Amino acid sequence: MSAVTVPLPAGETWRTFQQIHVDVARNASDDFNPFHDSTRWQRIRGNPFGGPIVLGFQLECLAEYLVTLERSGSDADGSGAVLRNYQFTFADVLRPGEPFQVQVRPTRQGRDEAGHPLLSNRVIMRKAGGMVLMGSVRDGREASCPVFREGLAQTGLGVTEVTAAGDRMTLGSDGWFHKRKYMMNGNAKNLISASLADQAWYFDEIEHRINFPDMVPVSMLSCALLERADAQGFDFYADPLVYTAHHISVDQRVARSLRSNDCLHILVDEASLLAPERGLAGAAIDRQRHRCLGIMGDGRLLFGAEVILAPLHALTAR
């Protein structure tokens, strides 16, 4: 994936992932994509990246942490903003050992028509060669992701039908793939630390602080997507897919109530083809979209997401 070269802002912190960070993040989220493996990346046909790459959700976990820090150091009032919306576009990959910088723009505050608070931050990740990721984190009373707004109704499934389903089952007439996962404090801490964030910000047993960041449960989407593809006989080496964009809405009331051993039911639909669209990194490419839902064992909706992917060969052909 190519990107337009951009100047690096002066005075910002240089960060670097190492392969151990990638391995820990993979293990914490059960991501077995060979793009991240220290040896299997070489088996991917036409792989232009020259080595393993950092996980997309790993980058987003760091972005979430830095936005949280920025807001904690400001007078931003987010009371009543119960939904957090993440929109990220991937412009290029990041490799272990490759220095990068993250810029979180100052928090913008506003009000919706009912007078409820709105908060937003722009996030930009750059390396010497150009843009890696850009997007926004916005809080308010409304979900910007249509998948969240439609909720379980769009699946034609009932809560009991989902929560009683076995792992790796296909449900309903529209073929929603069901993946069952469990929250674990240890996995959360590992993903946080592997994302170059401070786990003590979220977890401290002595202070009885337990706070799963949004990207911990959301990162399990990768496992669900990979297992769905594997169940259908997809060849991860012959014609792999890469993320180009994520659009995610998370209910903060549910997210902040998560505890270890809570059951999460992830639903992923059949891929739908999207019209080619010109992105950050150049010419228009063919893309596909998966709609995804995260539902707790008691039926509460935790997140809704649209995951956009493109075939590697389409990106390398530009």
C-alpha cells in the first residue's frame, strides 16, 4: 500500500512496535492472520510488505488510549455522551521496528439538538514514508454506525437464539456467523500493553479498578472474521484481504460494566461488495464489507461495526 509523503510534526513522541508487541496482541485477541506472523508472512503470495505488520486493532487501541488521556487533561464535559463512535481509515501498514508518531487533535466540544454534549478528536498516525491511519473518535447520544442503530433486528434473530448458539455456528437465513468469546482481564492487559498503552490506566487490583477499553472486545472481530473465512475454506496465503477502514459504535454504559468471564457473542454477516472508492492511498479499488455485532450474554448490545477490506492484489496493482 502506498501513501502520500507528509511532514512529521515537530516535538511529537516517536513510538516503535517490536515483534513481541505484535505477538502478544495476536495472542490476546486470537488473531491468526499470517500477515502478523514472524515467519508465515513469507508464504503470502505477492506480499509487498517485507515482513510482518502491526495489527489494525492494535493501532486503534493505542488511539483510544491517547484520546482518553487527552480528554482527561482537558475540561471536556462528556457527561451523557453514552455512545462512542470510531471511524478509521488505513492508508498504509506499520512494521515492527518502524518509528511512527501519533497526533491527537484537541477535543472539540459541542451540543446536539437536544442539548446533549458532543465530543470529538481527530487522530493521525504517520511514519517517515507517509500516513498510516487517520480518523476520528466522537462521543454523543447517537450511534454513527448504521449496524449499531439497526441492532439485532437486522439479523432476523432473537436474543435467545444468539446466546444459546454454539461457537462457530452459522445462524439464520442470511448466514450470520456466530463466534463466542469471553472477557479476560489478562488478555485485556496484554492487548493494552502490546498497544504501547498503560495497563494501569485501566486495571489496578489494589485500587479495584477494572475497565476494559473498547478495543479489547472489538478486537475480537478479527478472530471472528478469520474463523468465518476458515470455515468457508478461504486460502489466507493465496488471495489475502487487508483492512482499509473500520466504522465502530460502542455503548459506553455496557463497555464500562464489562468484567472478567463475561460472555460476548459476535455476529458477522456475509460479505457485501462495495463500489470502488478512491481512498487516501491512491486509485479506486474494489472493496467488501462485513457488518458485525457484539452482544453480551444478557442480550445487551455492546458494539456494532462495519469492517471494510480489500484484496491485497488490488492494492499492489495500483
